[in-house]
Amino acid sequence: MLMLLSYLLGLLIFPSVQGGIGFNSKDQSFCVLQDEPRQCGSFCLAALNPLFDHSRNIRKRLDEIEAGQTALKDSWMTTAQEQVDLKSGMKNQLQELITKKDFANSIKALQAKLDVGLNRMEELRTMKITADANDELKIQVNTLKDSIKDFQSQLKISEGQIKSKEDILKVKEEHLKNRDEHILTLTTQIQAIEKTKSELSTQLSECRKTDDNLPDICPNGSPNGIYQIKLPGLEPFKAPCATSPPGYTVIQRRIDGSENFERTWNDYKSGFGNVSREFFIGLEKLHRMTEARPHELYIKLGSVDGSTSYAQYDDFKIGSEEELYKLKNLGNYYGTAGDSLSASKNQKFSTFDRDNDNINDFNCAFRDGAWWNDYCSHSALNGEYFKDGKGSNGIIWFSWHKNWFVSLTFVEMMIRPKSL
């Protein structure tokens, strides 16, 4: 701008100077100064003063213009700067607005993304909850399936049990159908039993009356046979009665080895065997019979060769169980077999489970059988039975054969009251 103004000013000044110095357009005269410093003089000064004034004015105007231009320039510069600043500010503001708008848009976009993300998170959370719920439901479904299987198995078992119970119930129903008839039959049977009971009661009363009338010894003069005998304090029992010699009650018999005589104390106390064949009447009965009255003892003996013999004692008595059924008395001996029993007088009875003999640390009943043993005895009529009559520790009556290896094959012990 300043260069443009200087150029315009030059154009204005140059024609004026050219007109004053070089020529005059009217007279077309031209002044040539030979000595410029000297010739110019006042003329030049007079000619130039207006020019100088004009120049000064121009300069002044130029200065003013320049000042104005400077001020204008400064103002313009200020304005330009302000415009620049304004533009910059506006740009900044615009940028700021753009930035704010972009930021707002970004916020909106972020907010939208956040909303989408939140929605997605909510969807995922819902899906997770749903998945967890589905897993839980699957577990519950599997558990329910297992429970259903168990219930089905239990149901099958229950159905089987119910079927069995139904079958049982049917059977019971069938039984119940016959119950009335069965009850009627039972009632009839009970009535019959009551009637039988009444009859038996009557018979029992008669039997008791008969028992009271039973003899306590074998009847004298009666034929051989089995008779009922009743002793005080004991139930009636059967015993063989003999007529040869007459009036004797058989208390022991050995004939064929059919009965085992290796028995306990209680067996010998109560008695055992078959009264029609081999038997022992019992120590308690012997005690009751011989305690009530004096008895004679008669013993028949027989060997395998058919020979026979006997031994008789006229006062036979047995003690009580408290006395261990001691052989308390024998009386006098009579007979053909010899006396092999007197050595046992006052000896207690021994069995294999009750050692009452006079030998320490040895029980004769183990070897010779149950008997009234002293230091073992010369007689042992309850020993082992040998059918061929040969064997040690058998049925011994030593005073007859005088041989410990000869075993008798027949024995009968009999008693009868001494008054007969």
C-alpha cells in the first residue's frame, strides 16, 4: 500500500518540476542554467518556494497520509489482528463449538454405545441369568429324572408288593370265606373236646380212685405179667411181676443187650428201659419200697452155656438220694451162685458221672458199670453186655465163675416184702 502511494506522489510532482524548470508551454522557452548553484539564485528559490511549500504540504499531507496510513495501518493491523484474533477466536470458538459439538456428538455416540453396551450387558446378564437358570433347571430336571426313575423303580417294587399282597389278600379272602365254616367246625370240635374233657375228667377221677386202690407191691398169687404199682409220693408205674418164685417184683433185667446200661445218675434214679424186656426200675422206687417195709432180694443168673444159678438175701434195703442210695442192708445170703454182693454193703451207688466208690482218682463205674462199688466189686450186674459171654468188664458175679473174663448173658433182680 505504501509503495502505491509513493508511486502516485511521484507522478504528481514530476510534471510540476518539469514545467517550472525546463520549458514553458506558452512560449516554449527553455532555461538552461550554466551555473546552477550560482545562477539559480533567487529565481530558483522563488520558483521553488511554491514547490517547496507544495512539497512541504505534500510532505505534510504525505506525513498526514502516512500517519493516517500508519494509523490506518495500525488500525487496520489492529483490526486485522482483531480480525485474525476474531477469526482465531471464532475459529477457536468454532473449533471449540465443533469440538463441543463433536464432543457432544461423541458423548451422544458414547452414550449410545454405552446404552447399547448396557443393553447388551443387560441382555448378557439376562442371558447369563437365563443360562444359570437353565443350568439349574437342567440339574433340577436331571434330579427329577433320577427321582422319577427311582420312583418308577419303587413303583414297580410297590406294584410287585401290591400284587403279592393282593394275591395274599385273595388267599386270605378265600380263607375268610371258609372262616365261618371253619369256626363252626372248630366250635363243634371244641364242644366235642369239652365233652371228651368232661369224660376224661370223670375217667381221671375214677382213675385216681383206682390209683388209690393200686397195690404198692406185686399181687401174691397173680400170674406173670405187667402190673400197675403205686407208691406213696410217686406216680403209678408199671412193673413186671413173677410167680417163680411167687410175689416178686422184677427190678432189673438183662437178656439180650437191647438196652444201654451205661447211663447217668438221673437215669438210674428215675429208671429206664422196657419193662417187658431189659430195664432198671429206678433207685428212688427201690428206696421207697424197701424203706416202707423189709424186702428180700432174689437174683437169677444165667451164662451163655445155658447154666443158671441164684443168690438170695433176706433183708434188702436202699437209702435215700441224700444218702446216695447206699446199700444199707442185705441180711443173710442163700443160694448157689455164691455171695458176691456182701462186699458192697454200706457202699454208695456210683455212675460214670457220679463217683462214690472208695478208690481215689478212679471211678469203677467207668470200667464195670453203675453199681454199689467199694474198691470195685466182685459183682457188676449193670456192666457191658457180651452176647458170646466173653469179655472183661462185662456182667460179673465172680463167686460163681471166678473168672473176670466170663460175662453173664442173663440177669433178673427181684424183690418182695419179707413177710410173704
